[in-house]
Amino acid sequence: MFPLCVFIIAGILTIANNNNMKSFQQFLIEGSQKIQCDLDGICREVIQDESAGNEEKIKKVYKDSKGFPTIAHGHLIGPNSKNVLGKVIKDSNRVNKILAGQDAVTSDEAMGILKVDVEERLPKLKKLIPSFESQSPELQAKLYSEYHRGMLQQSPLSVQKFNKGDYEGFATNYVKAKDYTESKKAGTGIYKRMDRLVTAVRTEPERQKKRQQSSQQTTQAPQSPSTSQTPPSR
């Protein structure tokens, strides 16, 4: 029995190692048939902004705050939607029914659609914000959420200021957008998520400072004196 167990475990580890160099933990997660999506908090942020409290509603085609047909966690239905949903749902007939509002996605499928959206859009966001990867996970998540909604790329002056390191200029200009004033007047949630991004941008220098200090402390931490191995003299 023992040699057989060893052989099975060794086989699983070999498969996991060959599966695009994925960790054993990632291999087990994917093997559980559950679609996982948590890229540094990005997916959590999008879910909070797009669908918190509406987990059942988003399973079928619905209209967003601007009246555009949407499904899952803020996936705006368009020419590429069949392709996106098709990467998660292999039954093309069912995909057509879902997009026609005649069927619903499951919670796992909604997460899968979000994962596809994030993986496809993230490289474009990194091109728009070259310093994206050097920002804190908190700011990354909020930047992506606004990019996911389509607002960030519609504010080139704000992006320009951000890329120049003018965080206060970004914050001041970003809330001048028509989306912000109309949302605040109507009492919708859009202005609140814009405020969250602005707050994260304004507080980013402090987070970066703390991270740098923490890194320096780790680097400069005194080494504990080694214990002498010389036996005591008699």
C-alpha cells in the first residue's frame, strides 16, 4: 500500500509541475472544477463595484446604470461577448440563449467570465498606466475596476497627470467628469467608486513610503549572533 501511495503522489506532482509550471496548490484548486479569480484583489474590487447585493440579478442579461445590456460582473454585451462567454461555456447554443436573455449563467460561470475579461483587459491597462505593476495592490484593484467600467480610458488628462506622478492633479481632474456629477445628482453608486479611486490615489504615496520603510527594515535587520559550537574547555 505504501509504495502505491508514493507512486500516486509522485505522479500528481509530476503532472502539476508540467502544467505550465503551476504550483501544486494551483493544480489542486483547478482540479476542483471551481474557477478561481483573485488577481491581487482585482476581482474582489470589481465584484464589489459591479454586483454586490445583486448576485442573482447578474446571472441574466440586465441593463447597467446607463441602460446598456450587461451580464455577470459588469461584462458589457458586445460583438466579442460570444467569444468571451464561449471560453467559459462550451455549449454554443446555451451561450446564444444566455445573450438573448433566455437562460442564466451560474455563479461559477459569472466568475469565469470576469476572469476572462480581466485577463484580456489587464495588458491594455498596463499599457495605459506603465507604472501599474509598481503600485500597491489596493490602488491596482481600484484602477482596474474603473478601467473595467470604461471610465479611466475616457479621461486622458487624468491619466496623463497620473503617469507624470501628479496624483493630486489626477484626483482633482477625475471627479470633474460628467459621470461623477450626474451620478452624485442621481444618487447612483458610480460617483462612490470614483471617490474610492481618488482616495486610493491620494493615499498611495503614504503606502509606498511605508512599503519602502518596511523593505529597508527587513534588509537592515540585525543578524542574530551565531551560537558557538566550540565545546567548553575543561
